[in-house]
Amino acid sequence: MNPWLVLGPVILLLIVLGFVTYAIFFERKVLGWIQGRIGPNRVGPWGLLQTVADVLKLLLKEDVTPKKADLALFKLAPALAFIPAFAILAVIPFTDTIQFADFAVGLLYYLALSSVTIIAILVGGWSSNNKYALLGGMRSAAQMISYEIPLVMSVVGIIMTVGSLNLNEIVEAQKEVWFIFPQAIGFVVFLIASISELNRTPFDLPEAESELVAGYHVEYSGFRFAFFMLTEYVYMFAMASLTTVLYLGGWNAPFGLTFIPPIVWFVLKFGFIVFFLIWLRGTFPRIRVDQLMQFAWKVLLPLALLNILVTALLKEVPFLGKFY
Amino acid sequence: MSFQFSGEFIAFFILSVMAICGAVFMINATRVIHMALSLAFTFFSIAGIYLLLEAEFLAVIQILIYTGAVSILMLFGIMLTKHKEEEQPSISSWHSIISFCATGALFGLLIWVIYRSPLVSQAPQKAAATVGQLGGSVFKQYVIPFELTSVLLLVALVGAVILAKREGKK
């Protein structure tokens, strides 16, 4: 048997854990700089070990379970949330050689599996037997379902242009022009919907501290809480990778700078998206609940449909047709 | 009949046991939310079986629609209503006898149909249908049934909106 079949996912898991550790650190540092503070700087040189210390503290914490919770579901929910988050990474092409599964319907696979996490969030919120957790879980699920529709619709333009759902072929099709230019409307819709899917500011209503204490994971502590946080940041990793693959040309080098290896290009574009997400968190206030749903159904969905229509029309125009 | 213990067979075995277990849990669970979740689990296992049959698109759509959307809709419905009470088993003995007979009859009918229909999978066609071919046949060959279904769904949607609006006015 090919040893990479076993080793590859383990290495990916370690890379993802490393990413999560330093994404949290980086987020706190950047937020600190945006707000004119220094950020974490006590543990280790330049505060580099801050997250490691935080994770250790979480692991050593007492594992509290509410007395009236539905025990089986309460324990199942964190694992159920994390598994799809990691499973979707299988189809992401990091470079033309580093990819785990060249799946014919890779893009749909990503979108389908990520919806399983919504069940986990609902179950986690419900089984805690706490009204804040239940409300947070409901809000989270409602928001993620509503924004999943514009998210799926916005990538239809790309699927029409490439004629395939395979992520490798989508990257190959961006050799000349990245899809961010011909699919500008689709990109904006995708970006907004993806931030909402990630439950990040300005769409972090499920975790609105001032209204809901902390959302669906109020009752979780220690290791289980760590799993929910891990899921959130693994999704950030996956979504940033997907945005890079779909709109920023994946591993393709811009301006013919091919002497820099493809993985470096991928990491650069990926890092920019992650920074962008943190930047948004530092600058935007939280959106209101009623505005949230209206925005998804009355603004994003029509825009995504318009994008599909425009793509279909421009495909037939003689000169522009080659970009679509 | 001889079984080959290939990876495919083992995967099929595990997935079918998962699907059946989900269905049995669904019937035996006392809390409604456990039922909904075991149903979602069954849907998920069936998607795995589709994947084994090389129907990738169908498998992914099964997860997206059934495991994702339909299950979440059911969970929402359950959570927004009362959830403390457990369902009381209120089935009398004659009821279960009638159900047993009906299920047995259905099972017999299904087996009869399966044995009557000729099995086409003797020579498996290797070129599995791609998503493009699927789209082509839906939008070219079967375009009128497709459009009719869309109109039906639209009518249902408009009806739901009207019903919801009337309730709001009261």
C-alpha cells in the first residue's frame, strides 16, 4: 500500500493544527495592532507560545456536563462538527501535485459536507438544555442555511465557464485570467456569503456575547469547547483555500513569475484571504438580526442570479466570450 | 453464490449496516430529536452506497439535500415545538399484527418485482455518466417534465407564502 495514503492525512492534520494555533495568535496580534495595542506578548518570545498555553489550559480544565443535558448528543456534537470540517480538505488542490482526492464533483462535495456541521451546531445547542445555547444554535443554523444558497449560486458562474465541478479543472481554466475579474459580482457575493458561513464578524450573531452569552457552545468547557473552536478555524482554513482555488487562480503564478514554486503562490494568496478576514473583524460592527436575513434573500440571492444570467449572456458575445 | 471479500464488499456491508441501524433507531427512539438524527444518519449511509455505485453526483446531492437541508428542517420544526415530553407507546396488539401483515405484503411484492425484472448489470457499463451528460439529458430530453416540476414547486411556494401571510394578519 502507498504509505502516503496514511501519512498524507496525518501530515495535513498536523499542518491544520499548526495553522489554527498560529491563526488565533495572528488574529489577536493583528486585532491588537488595529486597536493600537500590542497584543499577546508574555508567553514565549514575542508571545509566540500564547495559543499553545491557552490550548494546554483548555485540555487541563474540568469537563463540565450540565445535569439535565442529553448526554449522548452532548458528547457527540463536537466530534460531529469537526469531522466534516476536516473531510472537506480532501478535495482542495493545494498545488497540481499536492491533493488528496481528484473528485469529479469536488466543489459540490465541499458544499454538501460543510452543511453537516450545521446539524452538529443545532444538536450541540439543543442538547445543552440551555435557552441561550438553543437560541444561539437556531440563529446559527438559520443564518448558515440562508447564506448557503447565495454561496452555491455565486459559484454557478464559474461552473458554467469551466464546464466542470472538478476543482483541478477550475484552477487549470484560470491560467490566463483569474475568475475574480470576469466573475466580479460572483466574487463579492461569494465572499460575503462565505464570511457569513464562517460565522465571523460582521455576521457573528450566533456568538453575540452581549445578547446570547456565547451562543451554541455556552455549556461546553475544556476539550469539547476546544473542538468547536477548532472546527471554526478549520473552516476558516478550508474557506480561504476554496476562495483561492475558485477566484484567485489557485497555485497559478501571476505575470508569468513561474520561478517561484506553486505552493508559495498558494500560501501567499491563502494568507491574504486569512488576513482579510481578520481585518474585517477589526473594522466592522455586528449586523442586526432582521437585516441579516433580508440581506441574504433580497440582496445577495438576486445578485447571484444576475451573475448567472450575465455569465450566460456574455458566453455568446464574440469578443468577451473567451473569458466566460 | 460466492462472495468476494473485496474492499467494495466490506464497505457495502458497513454502509448497509449503518443504514439499517439508523432506520431501527429511528423506529425505537423515544425522543423525537433522536429519531430525526437517526434518519439523517440513514440518509448519510445511503449516500455512501451511491458513492460505491459510482454515482458521485447523486451521492453528493443526497448529502446536500437530505442529510443537510431536509434533516435540518425537521430539527428546526422539532426544536421550535415542545421537546420535554417523550412519546408514549400507544400501539395495541391488533394494530401491530395488521402492520406486520401489511409490511410482509409489501416485502413480498417488492421481492416479486425484483425477481421478475431482468438484471441489466451482467455487463456493467464502465463509462459512468458524468455530470455533463446528466445535465444534457435533463435539459434536452426531459425538459418538459423538468419545467412542469418547476412550475409545481413554484405553485407550492406561492401557496406557502399566501398561507403564512393570512396567518400573520389575524
